[in-house]
Amino acid sequence: MKHNIACNRLAVVLAIAVGAGLIQTANAEGQACSMNRAAGKWSFTDNGTVIGLGPRTAVGVFTLDETGNVLNAKATSSLNGSVADETFSGTYTVNPDCTGTISVKIYASGTEILDVTLNLAFDTGMTQIRGIFTSVLTPNGTPLPTVIGLEGRRQ
């Protein structure tokens, strides 16, 4: 009899533990990555190579809004030793699995110089972002092959 009571209590304790684990999992899933959670001010660096032109590095800031826009973006870049101040604007997406894309037009002195697309990965806390340039086009549509990565952090 005592054995049955002990087994029943153990079963209840295990059921509560499993239930609590499922609730925690549901709460974690409730915190999926989203544009709402990505919205805010970010700072970034990118580094790599524009094949045939030379090394590129940049540092800057941008704002993501809740509706998928990239705003107030500016950077200082160096391409093969030529330094430029840039502004950029565009759109972005975020998927529940913390992947996404960003597409921007980059301007120097008010003139469009590049149309850039990146694939992104956010951490689950939405405090860091990593990306890789997947498409870089000049204003006339000429593709520039690149090997450039981006790292960003929420400000």
C-alpha cells in the first residue's frame, strides 16, 4: 500500500515537471524572432572583399522600424583604401526562425552607388545580427562579386 502511494506521488511529481517543461517551451516559442522585436537602433561593421576591386570595411548605424523599413542609416566605408561617407535605406524581413533579409540602396554624396542584399541571422534575444552580402549591384545593374560579412549589435 505504501509502495502504491509513493508511486502515485512520484507520477504526479513527474507529470507536473513535464507540464512545467512544456509551458516553458511554449513561452520560449512565444518569443520567436519578429520584425517587432528587431525594431530599434543598431550599430554594425562589415568586412570583406569586393572581388577585383579590393578589401572593404565599414562601420555605421541604422534603425529598423516595426513595418520592415531601414531608416536613419549611415556609415563610413573604405574600399581598397578609398574612404567614403555613406547613407542607405531600404527594407528588411525577419522570420520566426531568426533568419531574414535586408535590401538597401547605398548613397555617397546623394548619388546611388550600390544596391545591396544580405541574408541575415539574429540571435534569439534579438540583440545581435550577422549577415552575408548575397547580391551587390551597381546602379546600372552590373553585379559585383563579393565576400563580405556583417556583424551588428542593438544599441
